Amino acid sequence: YNTGPSTGCTSSRSRISSIALNAGTAYKIRISAPVAAALSGTSTVNLSINPAPVLPANDSCNSAQPVTAPGVFAYNTTEAVADPVPGLSCASSSFQSRDVWFSFNAKRDQRVVFSTCPTGTAPSGYSLMTNTVLSLHDSPCGVEIGCNDNHSPVPAGCGSSLSTLPYVIAANTTVWV
């Protein structure tokens, strides 16, 4: 199981995440059990083939979604892929996985607080993430200028694995989140 939701599946499921296939080409699909699997009698399983969900528009650091303050911006990392950013100072590499990007341009000198703490309920088609790493960069996929994993102390109403990052930004400066 590589990415995406696991609703309705057990821990013994398998999934090939999104792959590109060519129209008119025949493909063979092999289904097997691990050598150590305890199989007895016959088993009935299902093979599901579905169109892959569309990648988020802001999946790449080079296609960051511009945002303004104040604001709350929904995001979905279900089918997102990781970008090649240098190691984050606040998280192990195991936390650098599916990511989406935003860019923020300060119109004046100001202190802003970037946060993944949910405010209310998730919009239709989205779920509230329970563990995030938040990092700020000086350019798309650029140098980290701030990072937070598991904010402490935990803000009221937030889970302990969410991220909050206050940052002072000079006028006419853009940061990538």
C-alpha cells in the first residue's frame, strides 16, 4: 500500500499508486500471495481498477497556490507526491512525504502565523489531517527559513501533531509554505 485512503480495506491490502498507461496497450496483472501467507482452501478477492485521482494543482513547489492573510485554505494530500527539498530541520526524512505548496507575499512588514490547526470542519472531499510538518522556504523548493513539527504548547482546539509557525515577513517578500 503506497498512498491514499484505506477505507474499507484490511491491513493485508495491496495497491499500486497512480501509474501512466498507454491507450491500446495490453497489460497483464499478476496477483499472488506472499510465501509466508497462510492460505487454506479457496479465497475470493476483488481486483479493482479505477481512474487515478487528479494530483492537487499545488502539488509541485513550482506551482504553489498564492494565498493571502487572513485566510483559511483547504488542501488535500491524498495523491500528492513529495518534492525534492533539502532535509527539514524540524522533522526526520520519514515525514517528508506527500506535500502541497502555497506562496504568501507580504504587502507590508508583518508578523503572520502559518498553521495547520483546523478551524471548523473540512470542506466536502477533504479530511482534517492529524499529523503535519510545516516549513517555510525562500523560493520554490528553496532553502528552509522556518520549520515546525508537532507544535508545543498545543494551541486550544488543535491536536498535538499539528503545526504552527509564526514568522515576521518584510514588505514585498514572498515565502513558500
